[in-house]
Amino acid sequence: MGNRADDEGTDVEIYRRALTDTIHADTPTGAPEQLLALLDQLGFERNTLRPADDEGPTYIWHEAPGHLSQREQKRLATRAVPALLTAGYAVGIPDYLFDRAIYRRAVAATRAQRATPASPSPAATGRPRRSPG
């Protein structure tokens, strides 16, 4: 059972599900628990679909909480990107979900959180790959 992360070759693909207002964060089939837990910590809700006959892979995806407004969901998606990049994951997010100002604030917060007096924070990991859409 494929998904956008499998199709794009990324660790996380963040997008709005077609014909819905739901923002998804797909991870590749068999993604490590560490990545799934990070998405949980970032505010996405984990969903799991197991095959009825226990044959085949379990499909796991994350969604922005449904009680959030579309604006809050977009903010959640954009704020997640720096944390995912800092953790070493490849992330895809389309322009329609990416807010440059929110991203910059999230990068600054990530840097401040990682900074200690004894060891300065490393340089930013750069901008995410953005998919058309």
C-alpha cells in the first residue's frame, strides 16, 4: 500500500488531502517509530489501518487535528518542517501550505531551543523541498 512519501522518496510528505480540508503528513511504509513519534510530538494525530487478514503492511499516517482551523493547520504543518529537517528527515510541503514567516519563526525557535552557552547551534539545514501544488 503506497503513499505520497513512498512515491516521492521523502521521509515526510505534508499535503492537503484531495477534496477535503484535511492536512496529511505521510511517512514511508515501514517508517521508524522515532519519526512517527516526532510527528506525534509536533501535534499531528497518528492513524493506523491494519489489513483485516493481517496480510500485508500496516498503513500509518498522520493528520492535523480536525478541530483546528485551516489557518491553524497550515501553521502546524509549516512549524513542523524545521524540527523534521533538524532531525535529519527529508520533507516535502507544497507552496499552498508553506508560510515563509511562520517557517522563519519556527527556525529561530528551533535554534534557540538547541543553543547552549557551551555549544552554539549548528547552521540551519536549509529550506525544504517544496512540491508543486
